[in-house]
Amino acid sequence: MGITDFSKLFSRNLNNALIERGKTQTDLCRDLHFSKATVSSWCNGTRVPRPDKMDEICSYLNIRRSDLMEHKPTDYTFTDAECELVIEYRSADEATRQSIRRLLEYAKLIREHGGD
């Protein structure tokens, strides 16, 4: 596995771990004192943390290093775009979340009544 493939694997596993625990990139930055740019690079798959930072993340999320570094089949798999949507939704204020829910309900109505 090349470094790019590993970075993407790590990114997907980190994003899934954050989502499963109701955490955001902002939480990781604030609670572990990491810069926003650094966490963003880990979550978008352009970089991988040093082993000491990975251990801090694992401790914070109560997971093993292997949970971040190995491919693990799950009942669901989020694409990178889906991870970004969930993270953005969770970091939005309640009014924005409510607007998103209304838009999704509207889209569902359109689909149910023969719309594109």
C-alpha cells in the first residue's frame, strides 16, 4: 500500500471514529490542542500524524492504533464526501441543522411524487 492509499485509509478511519463518537475536527483541535490545518490535513487524507500524535488521538477516542491504520469492514462505509457532510452537519448551529432537515424532507417529497 502506497503512502497516498494509507493516508486515505487513515483519513476514512479517523473520520468514521469521530462520527461514531459524536466528535468533530473542532473538538479534536480544541481538546488536544492541535492546529486546525493539521487536523484538516489528517481528515482529508493529505497527511498522517506522527506516532505520538496518533497515540493521543487513540487515547482521546478510546480506540486502538490499528483502528486508524487497518482496513476494517463495517456495516456501513462513508465516502469522503459523506464524512464531510456529517462533520459539517454536526458542527452547524441548530438553525442550520433544522434547515438541512427541511431540505432533506422536501427532496424526499419530490422523489416520492415523481420528481428527479
